[in-house]
Amino acid sequence: MLRDTKDYQGARASEAGYFSLLLVVGVSLIATAVLTATATMATSTRDVRRRGNLTAARLAARSGIAEQVADIVAVRDMAPVGEPFTGLDSIDRNQLRGPGGFTATVTGRLLDDHEGAPVAQYDVFVDSLPGSSISRRLAISSYAYVPDKAAYDSGDPDAARADAHAVVEVRFQGSEVFDYSYFINHWGWFFGDDIAANGNVRSNGQFDFGHHSSAVNGSPRYEASHGSQLLGYIDDNGDGIKDGSDGGVYSSVSVMNADNVDGSGGVSDNRHVTPEVIEMPNLDDLSFYEQKAAARNSSIGVEGSFEVDGVLGDGDTEPQNLYLVGTREAPVVLNGPVVVRGSVIISGYVSGQGSIYAGGNIYVADDLLYLNPPDSIRPDSNDQESVERWRSESAVRDSLGLFAREHIVVGDYTDDWWQTNVSDWVNHDLNKSREDAGIDGIQNTREGPDGILGTADDDFMEDDGVWTVSHYTEEDAERGLIPEGSRPGDVIPGSGEDIDGDGRYDDTTRMSEFDLPQALSQETWAGNLQEGEDITYSQVATSEIGRLDAAFYTNHTFAAVVSNPDGVIQVNGSVVSRNESIIYAADGLELNHDERLTGRGSPQSGFDSPLGWDPVRFIHWDFDKLLPAEVITSTERIADYLGGISGGGGE
């Protein structure tokens, strides 16, 4: 380095002083920098901690919404069918709506970590909104604090508060299960090369087509219906076009071996796997349908022979069971919904519109035919206009719903061929029916969606040997939620693994359950049973059946062994069951969905199908929204609900 050497000593002295100054300034700058960095780090740490607490508060607020929805579901499921909204209407005790109309349902709920230390606290408020005869809407607000409300009130700068708001809708209406030609609350099995479903098919478990060339010709679903009008086209394939190309195969688990499926179900966009499980209606308590029958002045009989009013078996001297055989000249005459407290045997021609709710089994002893069916089994096209035109033209034609609390038995169940085939399948491991089905209520899903045992998604309750159900509590009694005839400690029907909703454990279906409850005689069976000694079921039944015109429902087993050597076996309506054992010998089996059932089978459909609960639906979400002070009752601290959500209590 080149440098001037004049006055070197002076230069050195000046340089020393300069560096001394630099050292002092440098130390000062370093100290300032350290202090600044420390302060910045502290501020940054606090900001990170507060952001974390705010995130935790937001999650806790959502937990409050989730707790309230869980309570809504529990209250809903405890209500009797005849008064489905009594429990829901009692959640918001404040009759006002909007400001001043909220009811505090959860106060000071603490959330703990895995060591039991509190990490958050929340309050929940509910306000009932205007409802309808089939639905209720509830506005839910949840306010959460981290680490708790006291810390927030104290001005702790790290504390945070957040809120979440939702509007949920609860509907009790015609069940979605009737939107399908075949619905099963188990695994769906189409093991046959000549099975054709004209209409959608669905299983709450896996749907398996095996290695067979069956066909599924789906049709669009709708959210509702009114008369012949269909409302709310559901774009299942997501193409944005409402051209009738939607529908197909639906499963809550998976669709297997669908490569050989013909029809629209063979198109990948028409195979739908959704986590949603559709609940089946509960027919354990038929009193609601008895009231409905009385209100409608319903009746059933055989033309020119006999007639009974809407309820059979409610009189001290009348039989509990009903035997009906119709002919062209003297058909079974339907007039609205009727309830038979025992079992039903039916076959032949039917006329009119109505349904039979049976407290026992329903036996179909031979062909079951509409005297005046729709002009065509199905609409000529799936577009909405064509389907609505078909519905309008078919509105006054014959329709029959057969809804059994126990089993539906088709054919001559006393025949050895029938017994052998049904027994093999009813007792097969793949077709389990005992109520030890786990969290999802579906057998053979213990391995969870990933199919691997020992992973986090396992249904560990399945086949654990314990019937896991809920019981009424003293708190339920205090809230007036326990129906008449029950008490704290009793099983809540339909809870947990009580799949059929009768409050009693059911083991594997026994073949003896298909037997007639009483011998055939005019003393024990009302109807047009002919006089005679020692009448047996085999004398009035056959398994050579080619056509069944009806919508069928059972939350147990649909058991059938049928043959039609001369052609195809047709089921025109729907088959809805928990389990099924359908064995057929024919050129083919056709399941033709009656489009009058589409859109939840409105009361005008003619079937009077069972009602059921839809899944709770979220109508609206909102966050970071202040609850107006006027909705807080005088016992609540308004200050808890004022101010911003991101700061601590001191801001």
C-alpha cells in the first residue's frame, strides 16, 4: 500500500484518537444494536405468541360450534317421530329472535391439553330462526379466549379472543334413501351379469360389482319436489350442465370392480364416493303413522270383499295380521297410509294409492301388480322436463309402499331352495348383520378407508364384542328430552350401534325370524284368507315371481329367492334395506326406480314413504364478528364481548 510518510508521528496520534472515537461510537452502536435486537426479538416473540394464541382461540371458537351441533344432533335423535322438533325448539328458551333473543347454552367451557392444563375457554349462544313444518334453523355464536377469559379480562398482553358464527338447518322429511332404485345400509353387491338398475344405486358401505357385467343407468337427483315439479337439480358429475346426465353409483366407502359396468354408471364421473352416510328412517315407533292414517281416514281392503280402517290391531278383538290377495276383478284397494301392528301377506293386483306400515314382517307371496300402472315404467329421457311430464302423467296412477319394521320376505320361504340360498348369504361373513358394526354402523369397515388394519382411520369399535350405545341421562330428564315410557339409563334408540333404532341389541339374523308369527287362520289374519283347515304358507305362496310393483323398505333384511323361467324379473319402485339376500333365476333382474319417489317422495307422490332426518346442514359461516351488546342477558358481562379480536384484554 502506498502512503505519504510526512509527519508520521502526528498522523499516528491523530489516527489513534480517530480509532478511539470509532471504538466508542462502535461500542455504543453495538450496545444500541443489541438493545434494539433484544427489544425487536421480544416484540417478535410476543407477536408470534399472540398470533399463536389467536389461532388457538379461533380453533376453540369452532370447537364451540361443533359442541353445539353435536348437542343439536343428540336432541334431534331423542325426539319422537310424531313430535320431531320438540327438543330442538327447547334449546333456545328465549322466544325473541335476533338482538335480545339469544340463549346461552354453554358458559365457560374449558379446553385442556393432554396434561390437563387449560388452554382455552369458550361460551356458546343459540338463537332459533323462523322454521317450517319440516325444518328448523338455528343461529350459533361461539366466543373463545386463550388461555382463558380471566386472563383476557386481566389485560394479559398475550391473551386473545376470537369468535365463530354459523347458521345450521335441521330437516325432517321424506328420506333421501328413496331417491335410489337400490339402497343398502351395508355393502352393495351386484354379482350377476344380467342385473340392470334403471335409476341410481347407493350403499352406505362399499359398492362391489365383482367380475360381472351389470348395468346402472342413473338419473339426476333433486333436493326436493312439489307435486310433479322437481326442485334443486343436483349436478353430481360437476360438469355445470343440467342435461340429465347426472346420477349413477354412490358409495360412502368405495366403488369396486366397476370396469365392466354398462350404462352411465360405467362412466367414472358417474361413480361417486362421498363420506356422507345417509341415515335410514326409524320405524320402531309407528304411532306417528297411525295418527297420520287416522287423520287421512285411510283404509285398505279387497274390492267387494272387506275393508279395514287405517290401523289394524288396535282393537281388543281384531287380528294383528293382514292377508291380502287381489285379482283383476277384485284388486286390493289402497286409500292412503295404513298401519298393521302385526305382519302382512300380500300378492296379486292392487289399485289406488297408499302404503302399508307393518310392525312385523311383510311377505310378498306372488307377483304384485298395479292394476293401473303408469303408461311407461320410466320416463323416455332423464332431462328434467321429461321426468316432470312423466310424473304429472303418472300422478294418479297406482302406487304402493311396503314398509316393514322387521323383514321383507319374497317368495315361498318354506321351500328348501329358498331356505338354503338365503341362509348361506345371511350367515356369510361378508353380509354380517349383528349390531357390532362400529362407529360408522357399517360392517366390514374395521380397516378404515385405507384398508390397512392398525392405522389411525380404523373403526376400532367394530367386532369388539361391546354394544356401544348412548343412554338417557338425568340432564336429559331435566331438559324434558326423554320421551314418554323411557327413563334415565335406558338406551337411546338409534344411538351408536343400535342400527335399527329399536333400543335393543340385534345379533346375526336368524332364519326363524322369517317364519310367520301365527298360523294362517281367519282368527289371526284379517283379510280375504279363505276358510280351511291347516292352511300353510306354501299353499298360498310361490317363488316363481316375475314382477313386483312397489317401493320396499326395511331396516333389516330384504330376503328373496325368486325365479322367472320365461323372462326378466322386474322390481318397479325401489328396494331399500339394511341387508339384502336377493337370489334370482331368470334371464335378468331389472330394478326400475319409480321417478315419483325422486326428490324425497313428496306427500303428493302417492307412496307416503317414511320420514327421516337429513344430515345437519351448515347454511352460513361467519368469523370475527362482534355479538351486539343488547343480546347479552343482564347476568353476562358485556365487556367480555367488546373490543377487537386480535388484541389482549389491555388493548
